[in-house]
Amino acid sequence: MDWEPLILTFQLALITTALLLVFSIPLAYWLAFSKSKIKPIVETLVSMPLVLPPTVLGFYLLIAFSPANAFGQWLDEVVGLRLVFSFEGLVLASVIYSLPFMVHPIQSGLTNLSSSLRDAAYVLGKSKWTTLWKVLLPNIRPALLTGIVLSFAHTIGEFGVVLMIGGNIPGKTKVASIAIYDEVEAMNYAAANAYSLILFALTFAILLVVYLFNGGYFTTVFKRND
């Protein structure tokens, strides 16, 4: 069995999860406490990957980043970045597609915190940034863990988006889900079973650990997403 698709999958999941954690914390904070009129629009855009077919998102990303279009050509010629059929493109597509799985748990955790925590921090002269990092985030560790696990697991299972934007290039964009599809098409069920069993065992172990240590909050997030 070729281990390269599995290694590439885990690299993609780790990088995507790390980027999502960095970007999602300020976004979730804004969504939790903002009273802006555009907040419903931003929430809708963040949540769309939950219901939008992945091939739709992948198609529009493919069109936007293609060198045949103005934006893709500008990225290629000026920035020197080609996102179509590249690992960098997979990362960007995965960040967009898994965004709600990180933002929603963190937003929910911040919303459910008592307002007295923020008020007390402000009275003591703490800035909003300091309050977020030193007061609020330490009190929503279950939400952070849930977001990290959901994002990581969701990225591992991606198929439609990565196929559309990344194609099927061995060693570059051929992740495990694509490898399983290829093996099934070739009627090589033994290899497909090996890939599937590894992914199944890994995701089961991750989710089991989270349910054991963080079960109540994890279940609550799933119910809210449903």
C-alpha cells in the first residue's frame, strides 16, 4: 500500500486545523458579541459549507483560481502562487470548507459565558484583546477542543472539494479519500479497505477520546448543528 496519500492527508488536516484556529478565534469573538447589521450575512457565509454541496464550492474555487481568469492569472504572474492543482490550493479550499466546524463551537462557547467575566476584566482595565486571551479563552477549553477535533476530522474526510481544486496528482494532491476512490474504480478492494480502515480507526480513536474527556459539550455542539 502507498502511504503517501495518508501522509499528505494528515499534513493537510494539521495545517488546515492550525490555520483555522488562528483565524476562527477573532471571527468567532466578533460573531459572538458584535451587534453589526452585517452580522447575519457573515454568519450565513460562514455556515454555508454545512449545507452547500462540496462540488459547488470546489467548482467556484477552481474557476476563481484558474490562471485563465484575471484573479488566478494575477496570483500566478504577480504573486507567483498557483492554487489550482496544488497543495496550497487544497489548504485554502479546506480552510474555507471546514470554517464552520471551528467557528461555531468557539462562538457558542463565548456566547454561553457569563457577561460578568468580560465586565470584570474591563473594570480592571484589561483591553478586549487581553480579555479574550487571558480570561475568555481559558474558560472555553471544551469549545476549543471541539472545534479542533471537528475541523481535523472533517478535513480528513473531504472528497469533493479536494478533487475539484486539487485533482489527483500523486505526491501533491492525491489525499486518502481520492486514493480510496481510485482503488475502488480499479476494483482493488484490498487497498481501498486498507486506506478506509486506517481512516476509520483514527477518526474513531480521536472522537472517542473527545467524548471521554469532553462528551457533554461535544454532544451539545452536534445537536445545535443538527
